[in-house]
Amino acid sequence: MLALAAVLGASWFYWSRGEGVPPHQTGATPQGPIAVHVTTVVKETVPMPFRFLGQTESSQAVEIRSRVAGHLEARTFKEGERVEEGQKLFQIDSRPHQVELAQAKARLASAVATQERARQQLKRYQALAARESATAGELEEWQTRERVAAAEVELQKAQVAAAQLQLGYTEIVSPITGMIGRALKDTGSYVDAALNGLVAVVQQVDPIYVRFSVSEQETLRYRRREAAGQIAAPETEDTELEITLADGTLHPHKGRINFVDVQVDERTGTTVVRGEVPNPQGTLRPGQFIHADVLGIRRLNVVRVPQSAVMQSPAGASVYVVGKDGTVEARPVVLGEWSAQDQWVIEQGLQAGERIVVDRLMMVRPGMQVTVAGERPASREQAFDPAGARIEPAAEQAAPAAGQSAPAGPTARADEARS
């Protein structure tokens, strides 16, 4: 028993010192370079996304008001539907205005008769004056009467025209083509040409306006980049808008910006921008909330990297850069806006021509050696390896072997440092 105890004790002593432990269990044998895929940083021109929450409004809203006083006899439209320009909407009792027109016509006839008699008398006195049978005063008297009679005729003609106009106003028609809301006066109501004359509102919805607000910070950033030559943009009136509805569907017609306010709202710190959008099917209605995407603005000489290559921690964002000798460096970067194809725009930290790691980030550590298994372009959907074979997107984060823990990435190391 004593001999067995001595043997076991000696074995424990050697094992505790690491002697006799197989190399694959102690980790004494250095791990070989990890194979990773990289992408080469390039400068490119990319769309500059601008998306704003906006609201639709009619391109023209007209209050339908009565121009004459009277009782509404009929309503000839269906509320909430489309009406055409010139379509009859309401009928006001026209009988009082018909009477006024008849009276005006009678006064005109009387004035015409008076004018005719004055003309005849004037001719008669002109003939008498030529034979010196009438005095100059009598001739001047009838000349004056004839002019007064002619003026009275013109006055009565104007009165007839006014009476006809008032009679025409008893038929209320739509001045534009658009959507009409509910009737604000019911049949039998009394209306007039003052405050009691509003009967309906017609709104033009084709084209329709979309209105959104741009913050002062966004405006200043845009102008600064434009002044620095970092962006290219069309003229304001040529800038297109793409409209996304509340359910995520796209409006089939693109619009254009037609107005930018000249001042910043002091209460909200925003500037109002308005666009005009074709709406032939009436898909958009006034008051809808939409998203407006501004198209045609591009950023020049931009560096983008795949989202999978970016690591974020409390210390900031970083990427792994592979040097010419295959050594990995953790490079801090400043992120810009989110770009298409699941990519980040990098404002600072990378230069064109540098290679960054795009997969197996949890197995990579700064300072370690890696081998490049393949080159991937910015878009993963079109990635190819050096041999020309297509690389399909897949889960490339290799799982650690049994009993082996994966090296900690920057985020994990930052957490360890805090703890």
C-alpha cells in the first residue's frame, strides 16, 4: 500500500507541473493561421438615403360658398365622391331672382323707348333749327335728353346682366375636379353670401401634395457636404420622391419636389419641404401619413463595408484589417449612415485598398496571423472566391471544437476588462 501511494503521489506531482501532459491538451503547440474571407476597401459613388415621415394634403382645396341668399332646394352630389369641374352641386330657390330679372328687363325696355323718343325729337329739332324755326336752346335741350336716355339704357342693360348673374348663382357648381366632403348645409337651409354661405369643400387630389419637415441639423449637414463636393444632387425641381404607404406598399407614381420653405420654424427647428405626386387612381387621400424617400442624391468617394465586418462595443465601432504580412489589426472606425445591401458607410478609419475581415470575427484576435480564403466584393450576394467559384451566404462563424473556447472578440474583451 505504501508503494502504491508513493507512485500516485509522484504522478500527481509531475502532472501538476505539466510534465507528461499531451501537447494538444496543454495548448503548448501554437495554433495555425485561421482562414478568413476579406473584402478590399474601394471608394464608390452611392445613393444617399433620405427618408422622412410626411403627410399628404390636397393640391387645391376650394370652399364652396353661396353667392346669393336663398333656401337650398336640392343637393345633387353624393358625399365623399369625385366631382367634376362644372358639375352641379346645389340648387337655391331661383324664383325671387327670376322676378328681379324680369323687372330689370322691363326697366330696360322703358329706357330704350325713352331713348327712341329722344332721338326722334332731336332729329326734328335739328331740322327746325336748320330752317331757323327752333331756337338753339331747344336744340341743346333735346341733345341733352338724348344723351341721358342713352345712358339710362346702358344702366338698365347692366342691371339686366346683374340680375342674370344672380339668377345663375342659384345653381352652385364645382369650380374644380376633385373629391367632395360632406355637405355642410342640408336641403331647406337658408344660405346667404356672407358667413352663412359655406356649403361644402372640394379638394383636388390628382396631383396630390406630400409635405414633410427637415431638421436644421440635417439641412446644415447636407449643405456642408455639398459645399465640400462630397455629394452630387439634381436641381430641386428635378428631385424625385418615392412614397411608401402606411402598410409598407409603394405608391406606383413618383413625385417631384416643388417647394422648399425659405425659413426655419422657430418652434420646431425644421424646414417644410413639399412635393407633388401624381395620383390618378386616388390611392392617396389628404391627411394620410406616409414615408417620403428623396431620390437622386449621391455621395461621392464613399467607403462602405459589410455589416458583418463591423464590431461594436462600448468603446465604439471597429473592423479587423489584414496587413500585407497577414497580421490582423483592430481598427477603430467612425460609422456613417446605413447603406443598401446591408452595408455601413465608413466616415473615418479606412483607406482605399485595405483589406478587412468579413467572417469568423469571434475567432480572430489582434496581432494574430490569418490566411485569406477568398475575396468578397461589397455585396455578399455576388461574392466569389479567387478561383471564380460563387460563395453563397452561409453561417461562417465556426463553432469551437469540443473542450476549446473561442478567443474573445473586442466586445467580450471590453466586458472582461470592466469586470
